[in-house]
Amino acid sequence: MIVNADDLGMTPGSNKAIFEGYDHGMITHTSIMANGDYFSEAMEGLQSRKELGIGIHLNLTYGKALHFDTVYNDTQGIFNLSYLKLLALSIYNKEFLKAVELEFEQQVSRVINKGFTLTHLDSHRHIHLIPSIYRIVIKLALKYNIPRVRLVNENIIDSFSLSGRYNFILNGGIIKYFLLKTFTGINSSHKNLYKSIKFYSILYTGVVTRDILQKLKTYDDNYEVMVHPSIIELDENVVFYDQDEKSYRVSKDREDELKAVLTAEH
């Protein structure tokens, strides 16, 4: 089972929690924000953790761009497009797609150039699943010999029977689920680098529990579980680029997920 912690490099709390979850818990892989404000701190921590699988958390919606282009960032170089705007631009704007490829290649190269071998690609807010953007991601994966690109092939019946909770109906998870499942179907017909893996936690994003991890450990299928652990007291004074992201990062759920990955093996 892959237990992948997203958002490495975003905040000091996420960095410390992810490394703790790898050192003493179930985390096997992490996805780093190459444009994150705490990227350098994250890279220092990775130096002594050679067995931790590292991927790029491709990003077009949070923080500063590495490749400045006003098609997706403001005059300060900060990303300023919503998911829906990214989707719209990906359909009709070829210059936008060229800029995205340059941005993503810089994000990938920033880690590879420090001597790391990448195990996977995924993205912040799953923007890499937008079909035209997914084709760029696959192109880069093949160019840099990156073996895995996340697809959201989660089975809604399996996930519900595993957790027994309905909260995804109220938190918008069901809409996100069907959108990303549709994109996954389209993208799989183009190129599938995720064939032997089942994904879990779109419906229950950010609220993965100890008992869920323990149950998944007993399954014969290969799963990737996405978690977002953090230590919220380290993030309370961080300057965030938007309020929604701050609310998510300092939620008690972040520390609950850390506890889950630390205790599920016991």
C-alpha cells in the first residue's frame, strides 16, 4: 500500500508531519510542491530519507510560479486562476498550455537537478487530471522516466463500505468525485501509468482515519491512499496566499491524519 502525503514544502507544519509520518509511521511516499515557500527546508529533510518515494505535486493554483507568465499569474508572479478558469483555458488557449508545460517542467527539474529520482506525479487540487493538462503531464513523465501518474479510479461503493460515513455528500466530495472520475476515464484512454493501483480518498479527502488504514492493509489490491498531515501549531503564523488554504492547513483534521499514519501499524 502506498500512503502518499501531499503538500511537502508548503508549510513548516506539513514538512515536519510528513517526515515524522515516514520516520515513525505508515507514510511511504510524498509529493513536494516545487514552488512551495518551504521547499528548501523540505529538500534538506529529504537528504537523510533516501527510501522515501518522492513525486512532484504539480501546482497552478497556489503560491508563486517558477515560470512567470501572466496567463496564469498576477504581476507579483502569484497564481491567480481558479480550477474552472484553468479548465476553460485548457480547452481553447494554446498559449496557456505552452506556459503550463514550461511551468511544470521547471517544477520537475527543480527536484531532479538536486539529484533525486522521482517516483510519481500528481497535483494540487488535482489540476493535472484536466485532460489537456494531463497530456502535458504524461509527456513529462515519459521524458523524465517517471513511472506513475495519479488517476482517480476510486470505487464509490468500495470507499463507502470501507468508511461507512456520508460526510462526502455535504462537503462537495461527491461532485468532485464524479468530475475527476470522468476525467480519469478520458485520460486512461490516452495513457495510463496507474494500471495496477486503486486510489482511495477523493470522497474522504483530509479525513483518513486509523481504522481505514488498518483495513486497507488487509486487502489484496494495491492501493494509494492520499493524506495531508500537518502540525497545526507550526502553521498558525504562516502567511498563506488565500484563506481557504489556511483554514484547511490549520484544521484539526491535519493532526488527526498524522495520528492515523503514526498509529495504524500498532
